[in-house]
Amino acid sequence: MSVRIGVIGVGMIGQDHIRRVTQVLTGGSVTAVNDVDAARAGQVAAGLPGAVSHRSAQDLIADGNVDAVLVASWGPAHEEQVVAAIAAGKPVFCEKPLAPSSDACQRATCYCRGTRARFRASRIASSPRRSAVCSSGASSSRARRCDTHAGVFRSRAAASTP
């Protein structure tokens, strides 16, 4: 059985993920794409057997021919797209960053808790200096950085923020 993957964001990083799915890995196929640049999404879909281009990320997530979602869009859009995919019951891989702020990181990760969501992030933040800080009732000096490993949330001591 092949996992049918929808890719949101088909810029350089999104296309590299598509290349991996279609040329390096086994067991998966890209069946749908979406990008803010609809022409680029159409070109990418045209090069993928059986793939379609969707006008919106929400349409891609709702597509019955998409089993899992790979988010490689513009960073500030990640939180909304990850949460929508989880709400739709689809496994998600999110390219870094998960979210542009600590509050957005916390919302996205907390949304996953208590669900049966299968979620994996490349990294929560793009660098330790910009890492997303989740409030856990601790003072800011004891803030924790949210990170993922094999789809399981963990927290590590945060590096100092700028």
C-alpha cells in the first residue's frame, strides 16, 4: 500500500521533499500539491503522475486522495495548516519552523496533545536563539523549548532568547 501524500508549499524545500518521496523513498506517492503561487503548483503537479493542484491548503487537506500532509509552506502559515491537518485526522510532517512565535508553537503542540495525531516536525524552531518557548507554568527563566523526536513531544532546557 502506498501512502498518498499532499504537499503544501512547492518552493525549493517542498520540491526537495517531493523528490525524496518520488525518487528516494518507497511506499509513498505525491497525489496533491498546493502553493500560494498557483502556476508553480500546477507545473509541479503536471510533472507528477496522477497528482492534482489545489487552490488552497484547506482543499488539499480535505482531499480524499490525500492520506498524509507534508507542510513546506511559508513559516507563518505552518501553525494553521498543521492544526487543520490534525483536525482532519491526517498524519503531518512539518518543515521548520513549526511556528513563528512561542505562543503559536504552544497552540500547535498543545492542539496535538490529547489527540491521536501523528505529527512530526523537522524542527520546532530554526535555531536555538529563535527557538519557540512554551510556557509550562514556569517562570521565563525556566522556560522549556518544545521539540519533537520520532513524533513524541519532549522538552529541553531553552537557550537564552535574544
